[in-house]
Amino acid sequence: MNAPDNAQKTQPALDVAHVRKQFPVLHQHVHDNKRLAYLDNAATTQKPEAVLNALDRYYRYDNSNVHRGVHALAARATQGYEQARARIARFANASEAGTVFTRGTTEAINLVAYSHVLPALQPGDEILLTEMEHHANIVPWQLIAERAGARIVVAPVHEDGRLDLDAWRVRLNARTRMAAFVHVSNTLGTVNPVAEMVAEARKQGVSTLIDGAQAVAHIPLQFEDLGADFYTFSAHKLYGPTGFGVLLAKPELLAAMPPWQGGGDMIDTVSFEGTTYADGPARFEAGTPHIAGAIGLAAAIDWLDAQGLRAAKAHEDALLAQALEAIDDVPGLQLFGTAPGKAAIIAFNLEGAHASDVSSLLDMQGVAVRVGHHCTMPLHARFGLSGTARASFAIYNDADDIAQFASALRKARDMLR
Ligand code: PMP
């Protein structure tokens, strides 16, 4: 029998004051004693004490290289690194054998491009992207397409920031070797119907890669149910350390992929006559890895799980609605990305003002937002823009952040008239 999803309904609301206390960086003042309202979370999130402590503990007591030593510290470091793999795989509903550690989303996408797609890429083949991709999910494909004489094909977005799914479907065909698309747009906040897209691509035998950089901290990930071939994300957008990320892959695909970087730890045997390679994730983790990165990400996942991902998402959705209401009557406000169900990201401009001037004025009032093209130049070009300001919300943002943002934006508007 299907019981109602009481777990969701009875989950306690997030205690944001309690959450905020765990982020030391938030409790500072900037520019002449202005309270800090950190709204640059799509660029990177802050780290809770639990993550800071895990990193400190690792370097203070366990630091050693992994996989290569028999001494106590080497064993502890290796255990921490491999336990982190198990934890991260469980969080993503993926297998450990399909969980590869990388430097981040960017490296993970490059790995798939060079090791999975390029070896079989032929002149005239196509790689299907969308207009809302981050440069990390454009440039690696362009690089390999140039080498092989393949083509990049792009599906457009609607005026409100939704993907034009019909146009995407039309572009999926027998020549498509890879369909790579973003789960949540870092500029528009659009949440793409990734399960539906994977199902469509699979029907046509097309490989899929989902760029989950902006999704993992907000949407529960079920990699195995999704059926995608690859899914990528970065620890630093998930309250974990920078310089660390994950490629989730179907293990059978990894088994068929050649290494893409050579070095220590990715081999089975080495001789000058020839080298054989390790199986599984190790084949793609050449050199000393970011051990603390793995341990820090596992700590971040433990921490986020304890807060409740659904509670975090509900909190962020409420913040988005409050923020949109609070800035609604700012004269000349232009919003980019208004798709239904969008994530808590607001890209905006003030008519007649430069986004960089707006962002600097916000900064002077303690409000940290991002400005520029947010590594989505083609998307900005589609809207005829060179840049926008972007406010993005995370689990620790609160009503004071929103009030400060709205009042700072009004002030900026007055000053830029
Ligand atoms: N894709 C998206 C949607 C992103 O937002 C980002 C980070 N801005 C990336 C890819 C690249 O992530 P990283 O720089 O951590 O590799």
C-alpha cells in the first residue's frame, strides 16, 4: 500500500537562526560596519563548522597520502578517502564503482568529453547542448568537436527561460553522440525536466551527461533512477571545499573508457614496454588526490542531510518568493528567468544602469551578489545582454538578508538615476 509521504509533510521547518550560527564567515561586517548579506551562493557556498572541523581534523591528525602506505596515518587517510566515496555515492544514489573524484564539475565534463566521447567521435557527428549551458558544459565539447570534425547543435530557450523542449527533441537524432544539459541553470534558475530528457535520449541510444553543479544542494539526487550516463557536481556549491568534485557514471561505461590523465595511482602495472591500468574510479584519479576535499564533501553531505534537503529546498523557495515580492516595485527592474518552479536564483538588471555599477552599490551596503555573464555568455547574448547582476540563495539566508537586499537595491536605483 502506498502510504502518504508523511516524512515530507511532518518534516520540521528549518531553524535558520540555528543554521546561521554554524557559518562563522556570515558573522562579519564589511565596508564601514555593514552587515554581510551573502547572496552569491550560486558561485560558491559558505562552509559550516562541521566541514571546517572535518578539514582541520584531517590535516591535524590524519594527513598522509592514500593507497600507498602501510603506516597508521596512511591507513586512516585511505579509509577516510574511501569512506567518503561510499558516503557520496549513497547521497547520490549511485554505486561506489561509478563515483569518480575530480577537481570539480569542469574537470568531470572534460573527462567524459575526452575519454568517453572523443575516442569514437566521427566527422559529422553531433553534440547536443542547450542555450542555457555554463561554459564548462560548452567549451570541452567544442574542443573535441574541433578535433574530430563534429558539430555542436544547440537547443534554444524560451523568453521566460524554459528550455524549448520541442526544439531540443527535434535536434536529437541518429547523428547525436552526446546530449549534455544543465539540471538547474546558474543564471536563469530554470530547472530542466532531466528525467524526461534522459528518457528521450535513451530511446534514441544517445549518451547523456547532466551538469548538476547548481542542483545537488537543492534537489535530492537519484542517479541510478535517473538513468543518465553521467552526472557531475562540485563540492563547493554543496557547502564543501573548493577544488573537489564528482563524476557519477554507469560503471560499465567507465570500464570501457581509456584513462585521460596518466600518473601514479591509476595503474595496475607499469613497465617501459607498456602499462596496464587500474579498474574503476582509480583509473581516472591519477596522482595524489584532494583527500581533504573528499572528506570535507562527505562531512558537508552529513551536515546537509541532518538539516534535511527538502526542508532546505522549501526554505529557499520561500526566500525566492519573498525576495521577488520585496523587489517587485523597484523602478526599472528587469528579471531574467521566470520559469515556473525555478530555483532560488535571480538574475536582474536595472534599466539604464550597468550591472557592475548596481552590484558595486549593493556591495557597499554589505550585499554580495555576482555580476557579469556568470559563464553563460551565449545565454546572455540570446537575451541581448552583456551581463546581469545575480542574487542566489542558500540554506542560511534569512529574512534580514532579503530586507537588506531590497533596501540596498532601492538605494542603488536612486543613486543611478
Ligand atoms: N556548471 C554550472 C551550472 C555551474 O554553475 C558551474 C559553476 N559556476 C559549473 C558548471 C562549473 O563548476 P566548477 O567551476 O566548480 O567546475
